[in-house]
Amino acid sequence: MTIRRFVSRRVAMLAAVSVAVGSMFGSAARAEDKPIRALLVAGGCCHDYAKQKDILTQGISARANVTWTISYDPDKGTKHSIRYTKRGRLGEGV
């Protein structure tokens, strides 16, 4: 799987999650709710990830109580790897 396809699938999945979270919690996040911890991994060629990371995180945070960890790589090449995918501990909350 190419990095572009990997990231595109993750962006689509994040968009779907944002719709689900928005419908579950209504239009405004309640301050007393425990925040959802989310990881957004973005970067590579072919899309404007610099703007997308801000648009996605701000839009979702306006609708749900989310604490973000953003891994953004400004490299526009097609042969780089994303640092979080090398750690192998994504499910452990790191």
C-alpha cells in the first residue's frame, strides 16, 4: 500500500468518525465529558495536508471534545515514511 493511499484512507476514516461523533454528541461538546484522544497522521504529495489538518481538527473539535495528536510531515515526496507507523505502538496510546 502506498503512503498516499494509506493517508487517503485515514482521512476518509477520520471524516466518517467525525460525522458519527457529531451525531452522538450533538452540535457542542460538553466540558465535563472525558475527551476523545485522536491521532491525525498527514503528509506527503498530492493534497494540501497543511490546510487539511487544521480544517479537520478544528471542525471536529467544534462538535466533540477531542484532544489531538497531530503528526504532520511537510515533505511533498512520495518515498518518505511517517514516523508513527515505524513505532509499532499505535494501539498503546503513545
